[in-house]
Amino acid sequence: MARYVARIRNFIPGARHADSNISPQGVTVDMGEVDYGKDKIKMSFYNPLDPVPKHDFYAKDTWSGRIKNTRPSLDVLRKPPDPDDLLPPPEEDGRPKVKLVRFGWVLGVMIRCMLNIWGVIMYLRLPWITSQAGIILTYVIIFMSITITTITATSVSAISTNGKVYSGGTYFMISRSLGPELGAPIGLLFAFANALACSLNTVGFAETVRDVLKDNSAQMVDDVNDVRIIGTITVIILLCITFAGMAWEAKAQILFFIALLLSLVNYFVGTFIPPGTEKQAMGFFGYRADIFVENLLPSFRGKDGSFFRMFAIFFPSATGILSGVNICGDLKDPSGGIPKGTLLAIFWTTLSYLLISITVAATVVRDASGSLNDSLALNSSIPCSGFSCKLGWNFDQCEQNNTCSFGLANHFQILAIVSGTGHLITIGIFAATLSSALGFLVSAPKIFQCLCKDNIYPYIGFFGKGYGKNNEPLRGYMLMFIIALAFILIGDLNTIAPLISNFFLCSYGLINFSTFHASITQSPGWRPQYHYFSPWTSLFAAVLSFVLMFLFTWWAALITFAIVLCLLGYVTYKKPRVNWGTSYQAGFYNMALSFSMALTGVEDHVKNFRPQCLVLTGPPNTRPALVDFVATFTKNTSLMICGNIIMEDEKSSFPQHSTDMLVDWLNQRKVRSFYTSFTADSLKEGAHNLMQASGLGKLRPNTLFLGYKMNWQECKLESLQDYVNTVSDAFDSSYGIAILRMMDGLDVMADFHSAGRSSAIDNPAFNADEVPQCEKDETDQNSDISDDGSDEQIRSVFQTKQGRKTIDIYWISDDGGLTLLVPYLLTRRNRWKKSKLRVFILGGRETIEEDRKDMKMLLKRFRLEIEDIVVITDVDKPPLAKNLQRYEESIAPFRLSEEQAIGDVQELKRLSPWKVSDKDLEAIKPKVERTVRLNEIIKKNSIHAALVVISLPVPDVTCPSSLYMAWLDALSYGIHCPALLIRGNQENVMTFYCQ
């Protein structure tokens, strides 16, 4: 027994390695603090093959390099396989273990975020923003920015702790929360925004180098072109560092971080050092209360002199909060490290912004000339009236002429003047700009690589290829390098910054909306470990982000939204085949449940009647014409359910997972239909149960559609009886009935088999007795139902434009209006909109005008546009002898023999209900003669029709099944176009009243 169980365990993937000391096949990975457990798989006492709960059974894939463990299926537990039939266990390939580069939360998240937040804006623009906006409004700008980024960080923390986060960062989070429709556009824009941020910081570095060169009289060309040259060289060097791999990039970031800390310490120490005469001439006077008061209020100047412009320029300095998220695939523990590291990074960087802003505003005046000759100690005779006079300097002239070169409002390198030594500030600027540029250059390709691998957009898969043990996106690096280089050539920091703010705000807004939406949908799968967030604060931050986009740069916001809408429209149209368990799916479920419950309280009204169809298709891919016809008038209008009745004795031959295959077939064909299967002993039993149990609340079928049984004369007699009983049972259930007949039949099973295809799924309940109906006409590209172009899809006549043909309605019996309603619904579709309706009714020669007038008035009140009304007056005329003879020949095999007619007819008919007696024939003879004659009239009048709709006769309870089928055959035989035999349940489905 032990040997047998061991063989069975080898059948379960991954179980073998749990019982051995041999390391599993594949590449092992340093998982940090995450312990996946390497103990033996323990079994429960219920069954020696039934394991206890284990982590590995829930692991989604083999990204960690381990063989995925799979719990045994129910079939294995209930019917253990024969050990002799099991496959041999996989052999070890002896591949070496490779330790990948993984970062902890300090280096991978906090330091990386701080480096990207501390960028060029802090050194080169924060003092200038303080001079323009004043201390109060600068603090407002900082706190508004931090409000958005902090709430976004809590939202990111919630999403990142709601399951394992892989590479792809922001794109991965939004797409897996809101779906590919919104995730893919934002992923594309966010990758682009990171490339722009790389160019922003590179330009900041280039400006600093240019100023250093100017100070040393080493300018190359001019201010703008020097920035372009230096920026190009710099971004090429950064690209080489990224090509060296993540390990080298991490080492470079540590050096940058140390340099940044030294420069900040150097600055704060410098504020306490008493300034010399040269520094005073440049506007630095040390801590003074009057300077602090003077700089409290705003003093906007120049073309950028407005609050929201200052906000737009500052905001990129708060946008590095997602740097840890963007490389989450390289973190040891993304769920634990992202919240801790991101929030701490925001805290420390915010503190530094607040301190730099208030210290520089308390020590430096807005305007200074930099000239020692403006000291009042040297020129006491010159009149002086400005604020600088209190400080012993006369800067009035340069203030009045707007020629001051120093001070907060004029000199971007003011921190170098205030600090203990300006060289450390220059090094700090180099470190801040290069670290941020490097971080963004690494982040953008990582995001873009994940987007490429998801195959959402065409032509970008080339950039998703990874290289090396860390799967580095080298092609993505090159693409982002080209984008960054293009914007570096602009050479203006103030132009690039608002564009970046726009893209980042859009991303932040959608991240916050993702958290809000996931929370309010209350999906059972939304269980974040991080609890310190509120869906309403996330919504507030989302709205604030979108509003600020327009307040910053309205035209850029419009362009951004236009791009997002175009990309969204493409993804919505293509419908990528992904299933990520998004909050939109949960939201759709909630809405469907709410609307369905609300619908149960709405009383039925004839004005709102819709033909909600249960279509007995069998496997839908075997009867595409029947599916296409019903889907044409139900799509986006009413309910359609494709029913497949599986015979109990043939259930084992029906493939597993067939439901998913058939639903996929319906989706590829763009048919809006549900699919359900039911196991039963007979067609009638299965159809009866489907009619009783299908649907939900008011969303229940009221009309049964089925194909005409072409082989009714050759099939098993029990099958014939089963078919007619199904029709009778539908009438007994107050269903409307519709039977579609086509000259070549509906079943395409034979076509699948002749072509050697295996996609069609046989169902023995539906005999493959019909020749395929395959029209090769050109399909309508804009039709309601389209062929996906797949080789497995067979086109039907209902996928082509019908042109100006007619739909002929032979309204023989008043059924409540269903015979009129279905053709009318067809004409509302693109494919049938040029078709005209013609109505044929029975009447007498003496009353032909009156009959036409009465019908015309009725149809007018129904508000139906009818091309013509034809009154049939010669239905009582005897049919042609050959047609009547054909009917008699079709029923002859089912007639009672002379010997049988002498015996107990009732008992015989009870045992064989398909048998026809002379009495049955005599009773139905007048009806049959008129039916055969009506068939002749139909074939004569409807030779150019696209569809013929005929009232379906209702079978008497005593009518034998063979006689009823002969009746239907006589009515619809030889009609060249599709014929629909339809009958309502005698309840009104059309009205000409308003209430």
C-alpha cells in the first residue's frame, strides 16, 4: 500500500520534491524573509492522497523557480488511477542555482523613493518658488502636494498588500485593479512620464554644470545649447549604467544618497554661519525676523508668476513616491516593504522641503545685485528707500530696473551661496539630479516591459524581451533613452516640469480611484493587509488630482485625457483575453445583482415585452446559423440563453471544460448570449427543466427557439416523439415557440468532420443529421454579429447584409403579435435595415378590400412600417396532386397497418404514439390540404424574400407526433430562403395604447 501511495503522489506535480532532499528542478531564488516551507507534504486522515492545506497549492505560477505543487483533483480522490498508468516522475536536469538580486525595504523602497523625490526642483527651484509664492503659499503648495502623495501612498500600500505584486509597478496595480481598459493607457502614459522625469533631472544637472562652466569662463556655445550637449552626454552615461544591471545601479544610488545627505547637512550648517560681505551683496544675511516677515507673502513675477504655475513646477519634486513600486519585481517582500518605505520617504523628504523653504526665506532677501559697491557703508550719501536699506545695502536701482542677478527671485543657485561650501551643494545637485534621472530611467522600461508582455497593444511586444538573470528590458532602456533625449533637447526646465506634473497627476488619480473602487465594490478578494486607508480620502485625492491637472496646464490635461480615451477605446474594442479579477468585474456583479433584484419588483407590461429566448442549440458551434439568427434581434435588446441538453448515457463522452470552450466560441463570434448545459434522459426532460430553471427573476426566457428536425422520417421513432413532446411541453409552459428551417439544415457537424477539425463538440442529444449551411458571401464588417476571422468560425447566411430583399410574414393565426414583433426587431439591425416587411393574411374574395383596410389600420396603430399587405383568397383551392402525394408518402411509413387497425387502436397508440390511424388522417385532411396549398402560395410569392415567417400550427393533444411533423413539413417544404415557424403564447406582446 505504501508503494502504491508513493506512486500516486508522483502523479501530483511538486509532491515528489517535498519528500526528498534533492532540490527541485529549475532555478532557485533568494526569497528574502518569505518562507514557503520545505517540509514534507502532510496528508489528512480522510485519505492518504488528500493533503492538508499548504501554501504551495495557492501559488499562482513558477516565477520563484520552484515546481508548482498541485492538489489532487476530485477524480483522483474518488477514483485513484492505476499506478501502472501513471507517468514517470520528471528527472532532474542538474541546472545550477542562481541567486537573483533582491532588495530590502530600506534600499529598495525608502532610499530609492527619497532619491527620486529629492530631485532637481529642491535645489534649483524650491528657493525661487518660495520667493514667488512667499512662505505661506509655499507651505500650502507643499502640503497640498504631500496630501496627494501621502493618500496615494496609502492607496498604493493597500493595493500592494492585497496579494503578491509582480514587476510592472504602477501599471500592474492599476490594470489588475481597474482592468486593462484603464490600466493599459495609464501604464503607457506613466512609462512616458518616467522618461520625461529622467529628462527633467538630466536638464537640471546640465544647467548646474553649465553654470559651473560659466563661472569658470568655460562656456561652450550658449546657455541653451550647452544644456543640450551636457544633457545628451549625461543620459548616455546613465544608459550605460542601466545596461550594467540592477546591482550596479543600486551601488550608484547608495553613493548618490550619501552625497545628498552631506550636501543637506552642509546647507543647514551654512545658515548658521555669519555671512561675509560678498554673501550679503548676494542677498544672504543670516537669520533675521524682518527678512522672514518680508518673505511671508507672495510676490509673483514674470510669465510664470502665478500660484498654480508655481504648484505645477514644484509638483514633480513630490512624484518619486512610486519608485519602489516600479521595481516591485526586484524586491524581497513587496507587500511589507512598499508601505513602510514609501511613507517614511515621504515623511523625511517633506520635512526637508519645509526646513529648506523656511530657512532660506528667513536668511535671504528676494533681490540683490551682488555688487559690493551697493553697501551703504561705502555709499551713505545715496538715497535709499527699499527693504534692503534696513540691512545696510542699497538694491533699489536693480530692483527698479529688474536687473538684480542675485537673491531668492533671481538666482537659482542660492543654496550654494547659503551653504558652508558651495562645492558640496553642487555635488548634492549632481547626486539628486543623477539619482533621480537614473531611477526614472530604470523605472520606465520596467513598467513598459510588463505592458508589452500583456500583449494589450500591437507592435510593442518587441520591447518586452528581457535579458540576463534579472530579465533586464534592454530594448526598453533604449526606447526610453530616445524619448528622454528628445525632451532634453528642449533645454528648458520650466517647460518640462508642468508636462510631467500632468502625467503623474493622472496616474495618481487613477491609483486612488482604483483603491476607492475596490473598496466600495466589497469584493471578497479585496483583503489588504494594510488597513490605514479610507476609500473616501482616496476618492478625494483622485478628484483633486484631476482638478489640478486642468489648473496646472489645461491644454496638456485635455491632450492627456484625449490620449487616454483613444487608448481606452482601442482596448475596449479589442477586448483582450485577460482575466485579472478586477474591481470592475466586482462592480459589474454588484450592479447586475442590484438591477436584477430591482427588476423583480417591476410589474410586467406589454410595452416592455421582449422575446427572451431559450435556444436549444446543443453545442452552439455546431449550429452557428441558429445562434446568429437569434442573436441578431436579441443583441443588446433581450435575453438569449443557448441550451445544451446532454444525454445521461453519453455524459462521459462530453469533453471536460467544454463550457469554457463554447463560451469562448460565442465571445469570438461576438454573440451576446449565456450558455448553459443540462444532463437529462431525454430532450423533452432537459428542455422542460431548462424552461423551468433558466434565468433569474424577471430575466427568464419566454420563447423557445429550436431547429427544424430534418431527419424526422429516418431517425429513431423515440427521438421523433421526444422532439414533438418538447414542442408540446413548451406550449403547456406558456412559452412562445419558434422553429427555424433552412433548406440545407442547421447542423455543421458534418462540415467540421470533413474538414478534420476538432473544435466542434459533439452532443449526442442533437443528431448530426443535417447538411451544413455555409454561405460564402462577404460579411458585413459593421454587422451586429461578426466572424472573428478565425479558421474555427463558420460563416452563416445571417452574417451577411440582406440588401433590399423582403421579410414576408404569413400571419395566419393571431398569436398576440410575436409573429410580427420578431421580424420588426430584425429590421432594426444594420444587416436587415434595408429589408421591407410584407404581411400576408387570409381573406375572402368578397371582403378583400375590407380585410386589407382592417389590417392596415391595425398595423398602423402598432406603428409598424409595412411595405405591402397581401390578402390570400385562394387558400381553399385544391393543391397540386404531386404536392399532396408527397405529403401522403411522407406519412405512409407511420400509418397503422390493416391488421393493427383491427385491434385495440388506443392501446397501440399508447405504446407507439407516433402511429397514425385513418381517423387521424381524416380529421386533419382539410387542414393539410390548405397547408399544402399555402406552401405553394408561399413558394410563388416569396421567391425573392430574405426570410419567410409563418404562423406555427398548434398541435392537438391527440395529434400523433409523426402527423404533426408531416404537417410542418408540408407547410415549410421547398422554401428557398430561411423559414421561421413561430407562435406566441396567445398573450399580447404588442399594443397601440400608451398605458
